[in-house]
Amino acid sequence: MPFRERIGAAAVLVLSLGACHDQQTIEGTRSHTVNVTGKQMKVNLSPTGTPNEFDLLVVRDALVINPDPESERERGQEAASRVMREVCNVKGLKPQVLDDRLVQQINYYVRFRCA
């Protein structure tokens, strides 16, 4: 394969892999980055409309090929627990998880309330 065709094929591969990395978001969120075990995690936080209740989505801030769901869940839980404690400590309350799940084997979603 000529050099020019190899470069074109590599470019298509990179673009297609980037398209597969769907970073989820929650509409109307505030977001910031948290470092967990050397991995950058984007954390999106949004109130649910119920007092002291929030949706939180933790998204890897990098392309992940062949993710390990258990490791991703652990990182997501660590990032989420940091943010939940921070949010609830402002009001002198403790976080209470109402629902949590791994989305697309890589993103960690949690709904919590400060109680």
C-alpha cells in the first residue's frame, strides 16, 4: 500500500475511533474535572428539581478502547463520592445514593440527595 493511502487509512481509523467515544452529558449541568488514579474524569452535576437532590454523571475524559467495566465503575464511584461529599458538606448534610449505574460500560451515573 502506498504511503499516501496508509496515511489516509490511519486518518479514517482515528476519526472513526473518536466518533465512537460518546461523552455523555446531562442537560443544564455544571461540570468540572476530577483526577482519579491518574485518569481524568469529567463530572457533570445537575439539580433534579427536588430540593437537595442531584443527578451526577462521571465521564472519562479520554478515548477508552476495550474498557474494563469494573475498573470504570470504581473510578466513577470514587469521583462521584468526592463530588457528593463536597456538595452536601456545604449544607452540613451527608450524601445518600438513590440510584446508580454504569452507562455504556464506561460512564457512571448516580442520583443522590443531601440528607
